[in-house]
Amino acid sequence: MLFGRQTETHRIDELLRDARRNVSGTLVLRGEAGMGKTSLLEYATGAADGMRICTIRGWEPEQDLAFAGLAQLVLPHRQVIDGLPATQASALRGAVALGPAQSSDRFSVYVATLSLLSVLAEDSPLLLIVDDAHVLDTPSAEALAFTCRRLVAEGIAVLAASRSPQSAGGTATALPSLNLVRLDEHSAADLVVERSGVQPPRNLVRRLVSGTGGNPMAIVEAVEHLTNAQLSGRQAVPDPIPAEMSAGALFARQVAMLGTAARTALLLLAASSSARLRSVHEAAEIMQIPESAFAELEEQHLVTFVDGVGRFSHPLVATAALSAARPAERRAAHRVLAAVLTESGQADERAMHLAEATIGTNERVAAMLEEVADAARARSGYAAAVTALERAASLSEDDASRGRRMYLAAADAQLAGLGARAREMLIAADALAHDTQMRLAVAAGRSRVEAFSGHPALAHRILREAAQSLSDQEPERRAELLTDSAMAALLAGDSHAAIAAADEAAGLTLDPSASVMLVTRLVKAITLMHLGLHRDGVLLLEGCSELARQTGPGRPPVEYVLLASSAMAWIGQHDISRSMAEPVVDELRANGALGMLPFALYALGSAEVRSGHMSAARAAATEAAELSAATGDLLWRYLGLSLLSFIEAVRGDVEACREHGNAALELCHADADLPRDANEALALLELSLGRHDEAVAQLRHGVEHRHDTAPDTVIEGNRDLIEAYLRSGRPLTERMHTVLAEHLNGPNLAIDSAVAWRLRGLMVPDTEIDGCFENAIKEHAAAAIPFEAGRTHLAYGERLRRAGRRVDARVQLRLALDVFAHLGATVWADRTGRELTATGETIREPVALGPLETLTPQEYQVAKAVAGGATNREAASALFLSPKTVEFHLGNVYRKLGIRSRTELALRFHAESGRTPEPREIPEAPASRSRTR
């Protein structure tokens, strides 16, 4: 019976009720040992009538075994795996040793976990219980956390129990949680009555609650050590009350009271890396431990034995057993356990036990642990590989071996999303590395960690120093290091260092690779455009798309292909940009490669927003931000949030723009060197609201807090800054006048010329208005960036109205209003409407949002996939969702668009989005087959 847990049971009842209505949910119960987490899980199991129940239990000895926890879910349902998409099925089988190991992105296993649970919930709602989540192996914890974040409409309830937030593991991070609080005096009194049959006086209850911290297990422990006379108040109670003990000592007294043989048997169980009893019994025979010792453990309610598996009554039993043993006894237990693990499939466990039994260094055991890491890596268990390699490094007998293993551990840590840990190991490896090639490998790894965690300036320095350490006999390798250093310098805002490194790389070889050529051109082009020298930058970008599309051994890294795509969007080549990014997005989706997918979505979203496809842009940016939160890549998350903030600035969604822009800026910690994207998005919002001084402050803040070598040169070429200066009555700087003159004279990008003429039109006398704005509108026809064209029509109308030409102003303002209405740019549309009203025109009803604008980002992605011919399962696989979530979103899409078939959706979607549908047959299927809500 549960006491004082009404709030908790109510939340659990809600979770189960929602699952029965096909609404998925997650709840993590958090609390210290003894607070009743397991009892609440048992309550949920009893309340889950008509639901399928699956259980996973973390076990400390298995923390270093990759996907040991996930195996508890998968192995009983292995027959379901055949129905999963082939890539997911292979990854899942490999992860739990049901098939060949598949070395792939770890997210392939995570997505497969989501698909498996979705299939298990097809016929009835599902309750997944995760006990002791804080001691799950990291890959399993991450797989479950990823799954929980993607659940929507599958009818799945996930209920996890974990210790404090600091040690809660992946399943408890950023998931709905409930902290278990101490029992109040009334509930504690009820518990005492239930356990002893005695009604305690209030002063004793108060002492019990105070002395135990209201911990139910500690209260029970105290009751068992007090007589009925003491509990009723007829006899004095010892001071302090016996239950005043640490959580780790709750079972220490019971362990101390065991016989010698039983304590050793308990130690073997606690040290074993498996709950299976075979190896423990074999070890017990070697140590001459009788069967009666195991019977004693069962009689004392410390362990239960069922079907060849031993389970502790509470995880702290194992803690108490290990704590009670001397170090030599623990090593002896591990040594004997290693001796009985002789089968080929037990090599990993054997190596782990030998490592625990070793004092000092041991190259043989270190080599065995390296093999354990290789096996874990092959199953995408990168976090487990890190643990094995770190221990192997500590057992290594020389610096070279130790440094090499630390480097390998760091590489796995990067793949596992453990950037801070990877940095520490790379620093350690660098101190141990004496071989030139190893030092270069360490430098390359360290630079990647630094760049993706917000320290591109440091990454640039590391790579440049590594390049300088090479002799002239290795020009190709030096060129690669220098191009990477140039890109890092660009990300850090150090324009001059970026160009210097790119120039040096380009001059090192007579026949540079496609990768070096692409990066060199990109770095210099983007740097020049950031400096306001767009004309020179565009000339360098010519040919980049052909280089980026090269295949074969010399193919450029995918991140540089995506950067080339973004650059094309910046210069108005939207179709080229999209044609470069979309195949990469599709390829990464098909491979389940979530690591780079957020950047690919950012590149695609950049092309969409500049071409005026706001729904597509918002969907891509939202997914980029969400996936990068799951992958833990700071740089990709910053870019995704910044793009989302920019889109919302265009749309006039003030609160969302500030929320996402500020969230991006929060990632820019004191020593971060991230780009200025978030500041530029927030500045655009302030400009749209007429808060020109605030816009100036945002843009200047974006430069002053970064490592630009010439901040004024960089920022004063910014078009929005110049407009903010003009609208706030500030005099333009000499640099601003120079930038405008360059864009007004000679060959330039159409968008640069168009905006320059618009800005010029804000400065000239009334007699020169028409010439400036007519030139701007002509250039906009070539640039094809609807939002900027709308801004120009608005500015033209504003100038005409203030010049007293109200009829002419209406023409331009109507054009601006139509553009902003089409884009869903509400703030800009409202501003235009006020100008029209000031001309004396009665504003017609606002143009309603297009049907696609009413879709949520995820509904849009589902509609796009299905309109392209994907089945629900194909769309689910591509979008890392469950088929039922796709059905749920598709039902909403049908309702919002007023359609009934997939063919109608394809026609409507492509008509509304301005895209030509692919000639692929659209299979008909109902929007939703979900159970009745």
C-alpha cells in the first residue's frame, strides 16, 4: 500500500489514461533511494489493465555493456524486428547481438527503438517501465530518451524511475519528471500503523520524519528496530533513532549479519556483469561456496532467484555488498568470475572482470579491453567503447599505447556526442603523443570538437599550428589542415585569418583536390561577402556547385557541400542551393545519419526562406533545432535556432522570434565564437517593429562579443544596420557610404544592387525618389527574394506618401501588402496597412494565410513526404517518427486542407508550395487507422 503518494498516483493514472486514448507520454519519477519509486512502478503495472507491459531495469554491473538495457526490451520481441525498415532492423540486431554488428550512426539504433515500440503498440496500448534508469548503460539510456521525445500518438506510456537529476542518465534529461518529496507526518504515521499495527504518538512521528528525512524505506527500517512499547510511547526511544543513516548504508546491517559464505556469494552476485546465475554458480564452486549460502540470501529477502536469474530486492543491496568487501576480496571475486567466462560470446565480460582484478598496468588486459571497444563500436555503442578504451589506456604499459588509446576513446566520445569528455581525452593524448602522425590526428580531432562546441577560434589555431609542424614534403596534408583552419577562422569571425589560410592552402599544390578547391573558394567568397565585398565574393563562388557535386574518392566533405549550398542561397541562387541540399537531406535521412542532418536542414531552410517558401523553411529549421538538441551538437543547434528566429522575424512572430533568438544566444557562452546569425535575426525583428536603436544595438552586440579582427569593417557593411541608421536619423559612417557606392556602381549581385538602391531611396530628395526605387525594383526582378522586394515596395510607398503623392503611394503599398500577406509576414503587413490607411485608402480584409501556413512544422514535413509519394511507414522512417504519429499528423493535414485522399494532397501541396510534383504514383491509404480516442 502506498502512503502520501496521491499526487504521484494521479499523474500515473493520467499517463495510462492518455495512452489508452492513443496519446503517448513520458514521466520520470525522481528521488533518492528508498523514496518509493519502485513501489510506484508496481502501482502502474497493477493499474495497466488491457495494456501490453514491457520492462527494462538498469543494473550497475551492466553499465559498461553497450545496449544491455535495450536488449531486455528487444530480445523477448525479436520476431518484430523483421517488420522494421531494413536499415533499422540491421542496426537493432547488431546492437543487441542478434546479427552482425553494424558500424553506423548511433541514431540508427535509436530510431529503430522507436519503430520497435510503435509496432508493439499497434494492437493495444503499451506501458514501458524503466526501473533504475540512472544505472542504465549510456547507449540504452540515450535510445530511450530519443524515443520518448519523438512519441506523439502511438498509445505508449513510458514510466521511468531514477535517482537525483545529477545522476539520472539520458532517460531523465529534458523529459517530464516528478520529484518524490518526503512523507508528511500524517502519511508517516499511516505507514507506521501499516507496518506495526501500533498507533504512534505525534512527537514520535515528528522525530521519525525528521530523523529519516521522510524517506519511507528509512522509516520502515526504524520501525523494525523499535519495540511496540517504544512505538506506542510507553518506553523511551533511543536518540538518535536507529534509521538515521545514509542511503548507501540502508542494507549494510543486513549484509554484516550474513554468514561468511553468504557474504561472499552476495559479493559474486554484485560483482557479476550479468543477472544470469550460471557464471556465478561456477565461480561459487571454485570458491567452495555451498548452495546454502544462496538460500540464506533468499531467506533474508536480499535476493530472489527465478528461472536462472538473480535479482536484488533493491539496488542498494549490491552497493552494500561491494562496500562491505575489502578491495582484495573484490579483486578476487572479479578474477574468479573472469576465469569461468570462457565462451566466445563472453569475451567482453571476461575482459571487464580482468580489468577490475588488475593492479597497476597490464598490456594483455589492455589489449582485451581494446577489443571490447571495437565490438561496442561495431554495434554503434560508442559510449561503451569510450569506457573500455579509457580503462585500457590506464592499464597500458607505455606512453605511446596510452596516448593512442586515449585518442581512440576521444574519437568514440565525439561519435557518442560527449564533446567535453572528448576534449579532455584529446588534451591528454596530445601530452602523450610523440609520433608526428598521431599528433596530427589528435589536432584534427581536437579542432573538430572545439569548432562544434563553440570554439572555432581555438580550432583555427590548433589546425594552423599542426599545418606549420609539417615539412614541405607533405603539401597535400598541409593544404587539408589549412583549409579546415580557414573554415574555423571564418566561423570565428576572423576574416583576415580565414583568407590568409585559404590562400596558403591554394598555393601549396599545383593540382589541389576538389575538396581543397571548394573550401578555398568558399572561405574566401563568404569572407569577402561578410566584409561587404559581394561582387568579389560572387566571382569566387562560380563553379562551386560543380565542385560540390563531385563524387568518388575526392568528394568534398558533406559539411562543405552544405556550406556551398548556403552560400548559393545568400547570393540568390535558390534553385541551385536547394538542388545541392535536398539530395544530402534525403541521403542522410535514408541512412539514419542524424549527426549531420541538422546542418543539412539548416542549408535547405536557408534556401527556402529566401525564395519565399516560408512553411518549408519553418519546417526545416524547426526540425534542425529539435534534432540538434537530441544529437548535442552546439553549433548545429545554434544555427537551427538562429534560422528559426530569422524566419519568425520575417513572419512577425515576436514572442517566438525572441524565444528562439535568445535561446541561440544562450549557447554563446563567454568563450564561444559562434556566427552572428541570432543577433541579425533579432535585429531584423526590432527593425520591423520600428525600434531602430534596439536594432543597431543587437547588430553591434553581435560583433563586439566575437573575435572579429576589424568589427567596424564587418558590421558596417550590413544592410539592416545601414537602414536602422537612416531610419533613426544617425549619420552614415564613411564605410557605409563606401559600401553603398560599390553596390550602386559596377557589376554586383542583383540583391545587393536592389537593396543599395532602396537605401539610397531613403536618403535622396523627393525629386530623386522614383529613379532610385525603380532601379531597385528592376534589380529585385532578377534577385527573386520576395521578402526583400516587399520591403522595397513598402519603403517606396512610405517615401511617396511623405512626399504628398498618396495615389502613387497606394500602388506600391498594395504591392508590398500582397507580398507580406503571401509570406505570412504579419508585422510587416500591419505596418504596410497603417501606411495605406494614412493615404486615405480603406483597408480591405487581410489576406488569409495560405492553407500550408496553417500546418505545424511537423505536419508540413509529413505532408511533403506523403505528397512526394511516400507511404506512411516510409514517411515515418525518413522523419524519425512512428507510423502512428504520421497517421495522426496526416489526419490533421487532411482536415486543415479540406481534402480526403493522398492524390488530392499531392496536387494541393504542390500547387500551394509552387513546386512541380514528381511523376511518382501516390498510393492511397486512409489518413489514420488509429484506435478510437
